[in-house]
Amino acid sequence: MDAFFASVELLRYPQLKDLPVVIGGSRFTPQQEAALVQRWGSLADRPLAAFERLGGYVGRGVITTATYAARQFGVGSAMGLMKAARLCPQAILLPIDFARYRAYSQRFKEAILALAPVMEDRGVDEVYIDFTHAPGGQEAGGLALAQRLQAAILAATGLTCSIGVAPNKLLAKMASEFNKPRGIAIVWPHDLEAKIWPLPCRKINGIGPKANARLETLGITTIGQLAAYPAHKLVQHFGKATGAWLHRAAQGLDDRPVETHSEPVSMSRETTFDRDLHAVQDKAELGATFTWLCERVADDLQHAGYSGRTVGIKLRFSDFRSVTREMTVDYLLQDAATIRRLAGLCLRRAPLAQRIRLLGVRVGSLEEGAPPPEAAGADQPVAALRGVTPDLFGGL
DNA sequence: TCTGGGGTCCTTTACCTG
DNA sequence: TCTGCAGGTAAAGGACCC
């Protein structure tokens, strides 16, 4: 036994557990928020009854999470709020409060690090931990340490979590689901046949709806069936890398180490408009948002201390199809003006006949640190193209 | 009737070069 | 000069996760 996986459910709001509550949608607009703060002092002080009912909701958000009382009506994560409003109009809609989740997340991780320092960050509410050298990590198959962790997390956050302990990350992640929301599950290598193979393939972290559908066409629905399927046929259907990975995953094999450190690869900002915008008729609004997104990405880069050499854009159209365009330059950048200029060039190569639902800006090929000073004026690849056509969305 | 935002990673395709 | 091929790389798309 040398790895284990812990998961904390996003803000459980213990006092809400019997009420149909969904959390999601976009944050309030600054104006709405200002009005509410004026009325209640702070959003956190607002009585529950004062929050919106989901019924009649008009907007484009999706549900981030829902209480079990709300799930009984068929609403759940990733569902559109409009649809949820029809299924459960009486549900209470709470806005997302990222600042608060981040604060809890930090306390959660600090509590773990104090007991088990080899930890991999997997987002706000999940981590992998290497039990090998942590005190108590080998006692009773890891049970001793798992119990200590749960107690420490509860003390630090008031939140419960479920923990899976297994020989590797793949199995530990599956084990963590066995006793939700607050249990501990230990999976031994010899448990593979009895506990893992009967599960649907979807339970493997990395098999999503598409891969699952393709497996089903091969008559494979459980992990056991996947394990029994000839490896060379999986390679035929899914390619060399994926085929081999599927085969190994079904045998419960995974040798990825717990990564305690990771460097960001890209930073991006994107936004979905309240209504689909037209490149010509809504040029002003698009241009302003485009520039704003570039400024946000530049801010993010500067605050995190990174610069990059690839700039890209993303468009999603009214029919939900999306396209991306990107370009790589031979110098590092992190300022809004350069990002805006390069993103504008990408935009020229994108089709703009259809109405636009979403606009995004991304900077990739990141390196730590600010660009060297002489790079500030480095715009050779851009200079050649500058002035060819007026920039789309204006505002250059 | 719909489908957020911020990421990572993999596969496919297009293009360049020898 | 044309064609085929192989390898490398950048761009585009898409699957997946939290």
C-alpha cells in the first residue's frame, strides 16, 4: 500500500442538507451584488428565504452542485439552470462563492500537509497523498492515518470527506467513492476481482461519455469485461497509447507517482454572453469584452509570475460548435497590449458569419518570470502584418 | 430546452524539409 | 520537375476532469 486518495465535497452547507438547494449560475452582476449588500450588509448574512427560487430563472448558467434533496427531482451537476428550474422550481438558487471555497480548500490542504507531506493537488476539493512514509500510513492498511486525516479536516473546516486507500492513484480514486460522503474504503490488490471488475467502465478516471460509448459498441460495459478483452484489439480500436492504457487500467495497474509540484501550462479567461452576439452588429460589445479578457489574462500572468509565447482565442457559436486559433511567437509576453494584438491576429483567421455565444483568450507555452526587458518591443512577426486590415472588434 | 469556466492531455491534420 | 515517403512540429479539435 503506498498511495491513497481523499476527496472533500464542495461546501456541504450542513444546515441546508434537507432543503432543495442548487449552487451555480454565474455570479451576481456587480450591480445586483451592490444592491444586495446594501440591503443585507453582506451576501453571507442574507437569510436563506431571501435567495431566489429557481423557478422562472432566465440565464445561461449550469448547476455546480446540488443537495441530495434537490437531486431527488432529477437535477444535478452540469445541468442547465433553465432545465433545472422546470424540474424543481421550488429549489433555492445560491450563487457560487469562489473566494469562500478557496479559503476552505486551503485549510483542507494545510490540515493534510501537517500529517502527510507528500500531497498532489487535484483541484479545490481533491488531493492524492502518498502514504508510504507518512506516520501511520502503513498501520492497518492505512486506516489509522486515514482516520487521523478525517478528524483533522473536520476540525479545520467543519467539513466531512471520503477517503480511499489503495495501492495506486487509479484504485484509490475509485475507492474514495465507495463510502461517500464520509467513509473510508481500503482496496487491496486481491480485491480487484470482487470490488473493481463489477463496476461500469465509467468509474475509471479518464473514461468519459465518449470512450464509454465506444466501449459499449464493443460489448464492454464493466471493468471486468474490459480486463478480459484482448489488449491488441483495444489498441486497434483506440490507438496505441489509449488502448494500452485502457488495458492496464482494467487490471488495476497504474504507476503514476504522487506529484507534489506542477507548473502551469496555460492561463485563459473566457465568457459566455447573455445573448449570442454578431461580429458586425455587436462589434462594440465584442471588442470591449475581447480587450477585457486580454487584460484579465495579463493580470493573471503577472500575479502568478509567468509569461508565455503562444496566444490563442476560442469562439463558441450559437450552435455550440467551437473553433480555436492560436499563434506562437519567438519572444515571451505577459502584457495586455501584446496579447490583445496577437489575439486580434488570431481572430482574423476565424470564421465570423455565425453569432457568437462565447469568447475566450488563452496564453500558453508558459515560462516562469517576466519577459526580459528587450522583449517589450519585440513585435517583428506582428509588424509584418500590421496595417493589413483594420482589427476586428476594433479597439486596438 | 439546453449545455460555465478553468485547466490538462492526446489525437489528428497540415505543412515543411530532406 | 514531379512524386512518394518519412519525420518533425505547430495548429486545431476534442475528451476529460474538478
